[in-house]
Amino acid sequence: MKSQEVLPGFYTAEDRVLASHHQVALLIELARSRHIPEDRLLRNTGLFPSDIRSANHKLSVSAFRRLITNVADMDRSSTLNLLWGSQLFPGHYGSPSTLLVNAGNLMEFLETLVRFRFFLCPFMAPNLVKDDQWTYLYWIDAGGLGRAKPFVVTALMSGVSSASNWLAGRTLPWQIFLKHPQPKNSSEYSVAFGDRLRFSAGINLMRIESQLLFEPWGSVSELVRASALSESVELLDSAKPVYGLPELVYRVLLSNSSKFTSLQTVSDCLGMSPATLKRRLKECETSYQTIYDNARLHLSLYRFYVEGWSQDAVAKSLDCCNGANFRRMFKRWTGLTPSEYRSCFKLDLAR
């Protein structure tokens, strides 16, 4: 990609892009059911009760981040993320929700989730990778969640698991990998996800056997699905911009994966100076280095575990000089060496 090419628009942490009456309203309703005082729940968010009922009110990612912090601080059970997630999908988000309900198999469900993520899961972006044995769904920060990421990604994984189980009519053997350490209420996670679960995994990822992707889920209306798809595409075309700044930086980096892109080049692509990009990413509670490291981690995982590259080949592709440097960087990213991580991915879960 040439440095003078400027990419389409994006939103930052302070832009009002999130519909308050969708996922946000559901979380607030559940928090109220736990007797969390509304004044404390909405503190420093700029939200008022009337906003939640308005079809036109929008919330910024930074305000949503403060809401999540308030909820997490006051939720004594520490299970609202799992409960919220279990009710996120298919949701009441118009035609994208109709598409989810009318998915004929798991692949259609996942493709809908990824394509129309701005409506279905606007806080974190799902990404789909498939090989002959496994299909991977991994999550990246879309707009600047910062400290709220563990709460939200757990909810989204809970949502995908519960909704796909419901639509399939049975419990699907999802394997769950969470980046954050094991919490005190890990037994509740086991209830939600079963025993196919790993904390401190270095990445937020779900995995399922690819042979399950096209198993039919029962009778669906092709006419309703076609109509919902057409409406969803129109919605997406009119909803610019759909990329948050952190996600767009991540995608620029991956699009230049043959030679990882400099801060200057990414800044030029986004039409701003390096100093402005660094400042705006700081407002999103992240940094260029953090996104850069995540992109290299995800690419190394793909090349090492999916495509079967050697450690030296992966190291060379990431400009790490040699395998020893790559192993040191990999351990800094994940807490494990590449060989230890291979065992982590086995987990005795594929039984």
C-alpha cells in the first residue's frame, strides 16, 4: 500500500456511534435487575434514562467504557458479562438480527456476525479464519475499549456460544481461549462454556471443528433471509464509517504483513500526522505499539499453527532477525514460548 493512499473515514473513542437503545440498553436493564443504583450506573457516562429509550441517541465508545467500568465495579456476582452476552444474539437490531435467526448453518451465522458486526457487536470486531480441521473466531478491539475489553469479549463469546447452540438445537463443542487471567468466579465461566476453556491464552479466540460448519440447522425461510440480507447491505452502506480507529490501524498493518508498516506510513494512510495518531490512540486507551504487537502475534499464530511454518520462517517474515528473537517476543506477548503455546492449543480439549 502506498503511503499517500488515504483510507476511508473512521470513528474515534469520542465519536457518538453506538445506538443507546440496543446492546447498551440491555446491559443497563440487566444491571438494574441486580439492584445497581441508576445514578451510580450512569455516573460519568453522559447518559440519562430518557436517552436509553430514544431510537436516535448515540453513545461514544469512551462513554460506554465508563459504563462497563461502573457495572464491573458494582456487580458483586461478577457474572453480568456472561448474562448480558447470553442475550446479545440474535438481538433486536433489525435486519442483521433477522439474518442471524435465519442462518441455515454455523457458517452462515458466523459470516453474518463478521460482515454486519457494526450492528451486531460494535464494540469488538470478530475475525474468521478457517483451515481443514478448525475454524477460528478471534476478537480485536474495534473502537477503544481499554480496561473494558475482558468484560466485553467474555460477553461476546458467551453470546456466540449460546446463540449458536440455540439455533443448532444442541450444544456445540466450542473451545474458548481468553486472554485475561482466570477470575475468581471461574466456576460461572465453566457453566457458560463447559470445560473447553483456557485463561491467560494470549488471544481472545473461539475454535470449533470445521466439519460442523455446514451441518443444517433446520428449516429457514430463504425469502426472509434474502430480504434481510438486502436490507442489511443497505444499512451497512449508509452507516459510514464502520471502522473504529484501533481496528483500522490493525487492518492496515495486516494488509502490509509482508513488511510490517511504520507509524509514519500508517499515519499517512489515515491522513494524519504520527503525533495525532498516537494521541488519538491514547484516547482509545491503546497505543500503536500495542496494536502492532497484536497484529504480529495474530499473524505469527496463523503462520505457525494454521499454515505450519517453521519458527525461523515466521521470525523472518516478522523482521525478527532469527528464531531466538522471535521466541523472546512471542513469550513477551503471550507468557509462553511457541512450543508451550502449541500445547496450550491442544488443551486435551479435542476429545
